[in-house]
Amino acid sequence: MQRYSNEFKEEALLLAKEIGVRQTSEKLGVAQKTLYKWQREKRLAGQLSNRVVESDAERIKRLEKENDELRQANEVLKKAMGFFVPR
């Protein structure tokens, strides 16, 4: 079984997008089945990376909310200190 570099795969997929899988297969000598497999792998990898980005965005949102809550609690404590500090 022949191994192809990631660069070759990317170029082949770009070509397949332009001229079609069948013609790309004939031109490069790569089986159509292989090209379809690469397309599927690329699509799935894109979906996985989107999930990671979404979870990062959710984490950032959660941390920003927590930060706001802590700032508010800090302000309340500062005001409360005014009641307990002797004048």
C-alpha cells in the first residue's frame, strides 16, 4: 500500500474540488475510493476541530461569567468593610 504525504493529499483534494474525483483519480493515479476517503477524513477532522473551538468558547464564556461574579462579590465585600472599620 502506497503512502501519500499530507501535502499530496491536500493538493489532490483541491484538484478534485476543481475537476472532480474521477478526473483527479485518472490524472494522479489514485483510486477514486481513496480520494473519497480523504474527503471524508478531512470533513470529519473539520467537525472535530469545530467542536474543540466550541468547547473553548464555552469555557471562555463560563470563565468570564465567573470573573464578573467574583468582581461583584469583591465590591460587596469592600462596601461591607466600610461598616466594620472604626472611624
